[in-house]
Amino acid sequence: MELCDEYLHDYIKIYPPLNDTLGYEKYLKKRNKLPNHYSQILIKKESKLSEKYYDILMKKKDKSFYDNIFLFDLKYDNIFYII
């Protein structure tokens, strides 16, 4: 499993409505759960998750094509967390 896939699975655990788009059968039980996406708790969890995968990718020596794209996205998102 690619690192970006693991990120999606971890992100669905934090924000279940994402699975409405992806359609993983594993998370269908979490349907109808809508967290407050403006809450500081959710924002901190998202930030911590992004930092976790950013650190993993920065330490990884041989990055795949998907890893490079994922790293670019995390860097772009990190700019908005700082603001």
C-alpha cells in the first residue's frame, strides 16, 4: 500500500465524510457521522496527521512518483496551517 493510501485511511478515521467520495467498504459503518470541521480539535488532528506523513516522507530516501506528489501536496497544505 502506498503511503498516500495509508494517509487516506487515517484521514477517514478523523473525518468520515471523506469516505462518501472514496467508497471504502471498511468505513461504511461511519456513514452519517459529521464532525465539526471548524472545531479546533479537528484542525489539530488534521495538522498532526499532515505533520506525521510529512516527516515520514522527508526521511524516506527513495521516493516513488506518488510520494513526490503527496509531499508536494503536504508542503502546500502546510503553508495554510501556518497562516
